[in-house]
Amino acid sequence: MSEPETSGIHPSQPRPVRLRDALLRARIEAADRTGVVVDLRDAEVARLEILNDSLDPLFAQVPEQIDLFDRGISQGDTPRLWIDVVAHVLMGRDKRMYRFVQDTRFGRIVLAESHDTSVIVEAVTDYVARRMIEREHAMVVPPEPKPEAVPPRRRSRLWPFVFGFVLGAAALFGVAVLAALRSW
């Protein structure tokens, strides 16, 4: 039989007993005694619900305007506790080990794996903190780049030379025409 989890409550303080917690523990114990697949699936869901309850204090601290996280348990063939769109917790092959994974474009990576809920709660806490920091960085508007001071354009030296050459040639032609007219 397993010990009831205290999830961070001081040992000297009695943990309030809730019917929901007692039902979850009873489901887990029933799944431990029998090998029926349905009971194993119920045990997976029950363990994920225990972990979900352990995460309540963490998500109570997340500001309401941050809508990155959508926590909930999916009841498919493989029950999962979703933290956000890309990260979730599922049970390992032995149905007792929690596996915290993240889906990336390169495949699924395991962020944490343990039989202990406190280890997974710590890993989820770190993940939530990283995601909130990523959001802060994404929300920061970078300052507009200052336009570079454009140096004044250098004027080409070719056109004044060509203009001077043409003007000089015209002046020489004019002097030559005047000299020819005088000699007539």
C-alpha cells in the first residue's frame, strides 16, 4: 500500500481529508490489486488528478492576463495532463511513473520523469517560469533603429571637367572664327 501524499504540507499539520482524495486513493489501490486494463487506465487518470491538484498552488500564482497555460486532463486512449499546447504529463509504461514531455518540431523531448509528484511539480514550475520569461521577451518592443546619418553625396569631378573642356574648345573655336573673319 502506498502512503498518502502530503504535497508540501508540514507533517505536524493534519491534511484536510476530502472525499475526492479518498476516492482517488481507493482507485489507485484497486488498480494496484487488479490487472484489468480499465482499472489501470482509471489509476492513470487518478494519478494525473492527484498531480493536477498538486499543481493548483502554482497556477494560482500565474497572473490572469497570461493566457499561455490551459491545464486539463484529456481522457483519450492515453490520459494526459496538459500544461499548455505543447507540454503535458503522461504516465510511463509501468503506470506509476510520471513523464513530463514537450512536443517540439524535432520530436518529443522528456523534461522530467519520476515516481514522485514533487519532482514533477518542480519540473512544471521551472517550465512555467521559462515560458513566462519567453513571453516577456516576446512582448518587449525593441526600440526603432535610428536611421543612419547619410553622408552628403560626393559630386562627380568628371562633369565639371567635361563642361570646362567643351567650354574651352568652344572658346578656342570662337577665337579661331574671329581671327579668320579679321583676316578677310
